[in-house]
Amino acid sequence: MDPLQQHVQVLFRKYNRDASKQIEDLKHEVLSNLEAKVADLTAGGMDREEAIAQATASIPSVEHLIDDNRSVYVNQYSVEYVQIALLYALIAWIVSMPLRVVGTGAVIHSLFFVISLLIGAVYLVLLVRLRDQAFREKRAFLNIRFAYDLRKKGWWLWAVFMLVSVLYTTAVRFGSNIWFWREVQISGPYQFAEMAIPYILPFFTLIVPLLLHVSPKLMMKYEVDENE
């Protein structure tokens, strides 16, 4: 393969699955610019191999050329993202306290406590490192269209999961009652809790789509202002 074409393939390797017209047009444009630069350098007397090396070195990345990419202060973005995840985990831990009356609920409550501790430790480390200016101002390109697509898929998958979970729990718990038209007997609050908790527990997975939902907003919040 021609060295210039190979360099273009490397530059766009992250986007090889994206068959959009924009990506294809960018590939042709970058390749044309590289070929033109090599032609100018060789016309000035430079060896072709050296001209190719200089031309490819002039375009080390194409991230800034992708319309949906955003230059973001990635560590500031990460710190707030972890902070939000910690908040959600703590809320889930507090909300799950009444579920401790049943064994499964107690396990989930303890699990959220451990998760909160782990996320809290990560948050504290990032918060300390954020005092360093170089760490705080580190930039990276994030694709906002991917974030929006992931958010949408996250909500749909969560909705499907909840529907399947409710249907499965109902079939396991009350399948025979429904099939034989028998009434469900509830002898007291503890039995009611045992019946209700399997329906409640899957709702804690709401944390996942909520975290996906907030990602694009944080990208825009920490987007680098090139005028600064």
C-alpha cells in the first residue's frame, strides 16, 4: 500500500466502521492534501521518502476534523462524572435501606455501600490530582454523537430489561395463580415485602441510563473554548 494511503488508514482507524459520507470525504481530502504537500516538497528538491515523512508528520491526527468530536477538558469531565456516579450510588444505598428486611435486599444494600466506598475513593484521588494544572487542563476529543446514540440505546435497553424482568418475576411468582385463577394470599407485611422486593430491585439499574444521559451535557459543559 502507498505510504500516504496507509497513513490515512491509520488516522481514520477509529472510524473505519463509520461509512458516513463525511468520513469518506475527509479521507479523500486528507489524502489529497498529503499528496499535494509531497509534490511541493519533491518539486523543491527534497527526496520523496523524506517528503512523505514530513508530510505525514504534519497531520498526526484528524480528531479535530470530525464534526461530532468535541475537544473537552477530559479530567474535569471525568471528576464530575465520577461525582455524579457517587451521588447516584449513595441515593441507591439510602433508598435500599428498607429492603434489608429480606435477605436479597440486604445484599443489595450492602453492595451499594461497597460501590459507594469504591467510587468515593476514586473521586477523592481525582479531586486531589485536579489541583495540578496540567492534569486539570488536559484535553481529549470525545464524540458527542456517539454519546447521544449511547444514551438513547441505554434507555431503550433499560426499558426492555424492566419489561422482561417484570414479566419473568410475575411468571415465576404468580404463574400458577394466573393459570388456575387462584387468588394471591398475603398473610402479612413480611410476605408482602418478599413479593414486592423482586419487582423493586431491578429498578436500581436505572443508575446506568441516568449516567449515560448526563454524558453529553458534561461534554458540552467542559468543551474547550478555542477563544480562551
